[in-house]
Amino acid sequence: MRDDPGIDAEEIAVCLNGQYGLHVAGIVFLPIGHDMNAFVYRVVADDASVYFLKIRTGPVYLPGLLVPRALIDCGINSVLAPLRTRRSELWASLDGQSGCSVVLYPFIPGENAMVAGLSDDQWRAFGAALKSIHSSGLEARFRDALRVENFALPSAALVRQLLRLIDHTGFENAVARRFAQFWRQHAERIERMLDRAEELGATLQSKAFDLVLCHSDIHAANILTGDDGRIWLVDWDAPLIAPRERDLLFVIGSGIARTVTPTEEDLFFEGYGSVEIDAEALIYYRYERIIEDLGEFGRHVFLTQDASEASREHEAELARGFFEPGGDIDRAEVVPRIRWPNLSAAEARCPDRKGER
């Protein structure tokens, strides 16, 4: 759940007219997404065509726009890329809103896979699309523009800052006070998780990996299922160059956004193909994901001055879910289905004992 930032609809319409030649008939804010610096809208033009608009505060991360465009140019057509402005740019400034940028996309009639799920054929298509991205070779082209994985756990700094904050801060907001108490109750567990992830990161730094172009956030909520049955991979806000485990995190034993069943894993790998998975890399990325989300949820609840009570409570509830029995933290080190090349389906289902702890 997201709060409407209150940006004037007329300002948005004027911008879209001037930058894209789009005559706007209606704009509706969509309270979706977890990126605290981005807001999205459904835009209807006067010719009844429909668009998806993202308005972002802060500097534009241009590689996040260039990468999906390059993938489409490579013939990977299941990627949703931004439309170009009249000057062939992939974004434009929003006049009257300092530091805000607009990015316009086609609107895909359908639903995201977190809600709709994927059919058998769509799981295979997802696997094939992700393999095409990982095999695109674009990591060489974007190596100087994208972050290259170094297993340094960059999200740890914010979580440690918040742990220090709750020790000496009395929050006026009731949701923040309750959430701070929850953090205090689980502080030792959070510290152990940070230490474990950093230990894994240090081990992984000494390993050699095949680094590929990764989406880095390709869970079910970032896959659109069109009414025509096609799938679209969206939200390329943070592509990076990393081991393929960074993306396969969202498939193998994943409960992120929507639980992936063993059967769905099999269907995905029918499309993706046989691959060897490094269990320690997968576990590291699971911890990194939890730590990154925990930090962002904490930032929103504790530090965002104009956040609504409803949005604070929603973020706090998501964070609490990590700590539930059988939740993401409990499952982080369980890797029951390692995918080795040239194994039969039955052999591939055998647990890897290194990953079960």
C-alpha cells in the first residue's frame, strides 16, 4: 500500500503533452510498489490508449532504463521497456516538481503474477526469458555502468544504523514505537543474521563465478501476465552484474511475493535449462534480500516524516513476517533442490546436505 504523493494531475498532463505528445484524458494514482522513491499511475489518452507512468524522486538511474531497451533490441521481447520522448530520450523531467522524473511505458492489460499466478506454459516462458537475459552477453556492454557483485552486503549499514537508533530514540508515532520494541526484541537475531551473511560474503569473494546480467528483483510481482497469455518482465530499477543465483533466488524454494512450488520450479527449469547452483551464494542472497527489505521497512516506519499510519503499519507487518516460525529467516538456509547439469529429474530432487542447516 502506497500513499498518494499529491502531485498535481494537471502538471503531469502538461509534461506528458510536451515531452511525449500525449493528450491526457485521465490520470489515476496506483497505490502499488515497494520503492519508496517511485509512484505509479494509469494514464488514459484522449484516443483511449492507455499507458503506465512512473514518477521518481531523486536522480535518474539511467542504466535501469537502458538495460531493458537493450534487451528488446537483442530480440528478447518479454521485457517491458520505456517509451521514448519526442527527443528520443527514455525519461523526462517533471516541471514544477524539483528532482522528479517521468518514465512512460505501454500499459499491459492483465495482472501481475503475484495475484494471477503463472500457467505451466508461462512458467516455461519465464525460464526461457530469464535464460535469454543471462545469456545475452550484455554484461560486457554495461560493465562500466552497473554495479558488479562483490558480496560486500551493502544493505547491512542501514540495518545497523537503525539498530543503534532504536536504542536511544523515543518515537512519538505509535506505530514506530511498537515497531521499535519489536526490533529490540529481535536485535540479537538480526545481529546474528548480519554476521552470518557477512561470513558467507567473505567466503564467496574467494570463489570464481560466471557473472551475468541480472534483473535482481524478478519475483512474481514484477512479472505481468497479459490478457493474451504473454508474460512481461518489468521494473528494471536495479539491474546488476552478478552470479545467476541473484535472480534464481526468486525461483528456488522462494516464498518472495508468492510461494513457488516444486512443480513450478520444474516447469521453470524446463524453460531455463540445466544449471549448477552454488548453495552458499543462494543462501547469501536470501539473507541479503531480508536485510535489504528490513532496512527499507525500518527507514519508512522510523525516519519518513510524512508517511501515513496505514503505510507505516503495512511496512511493519511485512517486516514482522520475516521472523515468524517457518518464515523467511527460518527457511534461509534450506536449499532442498539444487539443480545440477545432466541429472535426471529424480536425481535433481535429492537434497543437497550442504544447504540444509
